[in-house]
Amino acid sequence: MKSRFTAWMNVTLVAVVVALMTPSVGLAQADDDPRTEDIVYMADGRVLHGQILSETQAQVIFQYIDRKLNLQTKLTLARENIDRIDRDVPIEDPIEMEVKRPSRSKSATSQPGGGEWSGYGHFRADSDAENVPSFYVVPMKGQMGTDIMASIYKELIPDIREQDPDVIIIVMNSADYADTFAAALGDIDVQEISPPDFDEYKKLASVFHDDLKQYRQVVWVQDAVGIASTVALSWKELYMKPDARLGGMQMVIELTGANKWSDDDIRAKMMAAWMGSAKSLLEYGGYAYALADAMMYAPNMLSASFKGREVVWSLDEDGEFVIDNDDEHTANFRADAAENLLISDGTADTLDDLALLLGFREYRVVDAHAKKIVDGYREDWRAAYSNAVSSWKDYQQYMGWANGEDAMQYLSKAKRAVERIIRAMDRYPPIELRWKQEMGSTKFQLEMLVEQLTQRIRALRQQRGTRGRGGGGLGAGGG
């Protein structure tokens, strides 16, 4: 289990960092009298020095000030997590904060690297700036197994090695089974859908954790519902957007069918096999197996206890914090709960926020090919899939017209329509998976359909040939 320290606080009410370090030209900006400060004593033992900017009955907006590091951070603190506040306390041995850089407009180009100051007090340089830490941003958006496949991301390896970034940032935005996937299914029976291909997801994880293991990697979850949540947990460093989700794994087990076996022994073995495949991804990230057990199988409950800087998970209600005691639903996490339970390392709304959480006051995003390759592939295969669906409609129409004297003509057109679908599947493997999910048939079945159409066309040709030969003979006899 990971050993990462965050505040000890109730998982339902948390203090969330909503704005980060801002540049300062002196402590006088934080208060009319720089020789006094407010001190907030948190329930988790932290003591925060700075200035209260505003407050309500529910929260306190606090400008945290670290004079030794010349840093200021704006925090939103929930009142239930505050023990007490001492106001206007004289500062002992105040240290004036050094002016690091003068304020510049965002359009200024005279800064190092020709970049821009953000509103949070750090510096994002141009992509070609030298001596500035570099980020290689990898989009991981869409449906797992179709939009997100190992083969696509393997194409990024040469570019990543050439760019040689300081950090690879994987931006995860995938809500397969809760949103996109479920909507696409419509009235299709879930039991007719193929189970998750965990071998494919292991290959995907291997691209990053094995082929690119020499680089620091961070997954930034914008949304991870379904198998995406398990893939996200394969990274040791995990951050989330404030409204991000991590969960939705119950549908994964439903798709495997492992829990549908009537025989208790077989069901137990199938469940162990499928859940073992999923949990193998967590080995990369170092997360407890109990976490996956609770996120995948509804009857498993989940509670947590803190042991120093470590969370001890239990598949019951005996822990200090009960996360899930509903045997009909799996455990799911929002960003705030994930952070306070040490599942995520922090919550970041923007790339600037994430940079600061990673410890970078300056950074640059390298001019990489990742977005072009990944987004381009997703757009191309989806367009090809749309054309394949149109071809299927053509097939159905041609088959309706394949009667009488026009039968051979329209059977031939119907055959060519199905062949176009098969060629699209050969070029874009995601089409085959999506076709099975949405249309209920496989590539093999389409190939058999082509064979049947071929035989019907051949039979019609033979019939016409026979009629032609017989007709000729009768004509000659009559003459």
C-alpha cells in the first residue's frame, strides 16, 4: 500500500486546495499590517500561518504563507476541519519575501523562453524553451479497448524518447460503462457483449510501465469510470480533477459473466480468475488488492483505518471510516474522498495546478505528436465505423430488392457492402469490437454471410446458364 501523507480528516467533508501559489512583491499584499498574521489550527494537527481573505459559516478562504520558501497558497478550508483560529497574531522575526520576478502581462515575450505568467504565480514557457522542465502530455480519451488501445500508444514511444521529457502526463478521460458505453448499448442485452479484454489493458499498461519506465509518469484523471479506473490505478502517481470520478467497475464484472454461474464452485473460480486479471494492473501502482475487490464486486464492503502514513483497507465495516456498506453497489470515489484516503496524490483543476503539485514552478509542454496520433486515430476509426454502419443499411436495402430478374444484381451489391465492413474491421480493429457491441455480430459471422451470398449468386448464374442452354435447343428444334 502506498505511503503518502495527506490530512487526516473526515472523508465526507474535506479541505480542498482550489487555488495555488501566486507571485508576490512582499507580504504587505496579504494584509494591511505585514507584522501580524492569522493562524489556523487544523483538526489533523497542521498549523497554517497566513491571512484570512474571507469566510462563511461553512468555509474559510485562507492565504497560506511560507516565508522561508517565499510561497503563498490560497486554500479553501472546511470549518468542520478547523480546530481554532488565532487572529492578528504578531509575527516573530518576519522575513520579507524576495521579489523573484516582476509582474508581466500574459502577452509579454521578454520572459525566459518567451512564455507566459499564469494567474497562479508560476511560469509556463514556450515548448522550445531550454533549461525548463518539460511535460509530455498524452491524451487517453474515449472508450477503453477501442479509442484507447495499446497499439496506438506504442506508436508514441519513439517520439517520447526523442523529446526526452521530465514528466509524462497521461490525461485520463474515459467513462465507458457508465456513460458512453451504456448509451451506445441501447436495448442490447449485456450478456451478448464480449467480456473485457484484460490482456489488451495489460499491454497498454506495459507500454508505459515497461517500455517507458525510465520516465517519471503521472496520470491525471478527468474521469475514469469502468475499466478505465483500474487502468488509472496502474500509475503510482495519480491526481484527479475536482469533479472527477474513479469507479464504475461493477459493470466490468457483469460483462465477464463470472458472477452468473449457478454452481458455487465454478462461480468462485471464475470470479477469482477475472478479478485476478483486473488486480494485476494494480501491481504497477502499488495499491491494495482490497481496493479492487470492493470496486468490482458489490457484496464486498469497504472500510479504512489509518496506520501512521498508511491506509489499511478492510472488506468489512470494521475500519475507522466506512467507505461502502451497501452490498448492492460497488465502492466508487470522487476526487475529494480519493485524496483523503490516499488513493490520489492531490486534486488539480488545471495543468498549472498540477505542475505546482508536482513541484514545478516553471514548466513547458513539449511540441509532441501524441495528440495528433491519438486523436487522429480516434477520429479516423470512428468515421470508418460510421461508414460501416451505412454499408450495413445498404446491405439490408439491397437484400430487400433482391427479387425476380434483379436478384443477382442486388445480391452482388449486398455482398460488396458486407465486404466493405470487413475491410474496415481489418484496417481498424476497434470497429470489430464496437460492431459486436452495437450490432450483435462478429467479423466471422460477416465472413460467413459473404460466403452465403457468394453461393446464392453462383446458384443464380447456374440457373440462368441452364435456362439459356435449354432455350437454345428448343429454338433450334422449332426451326
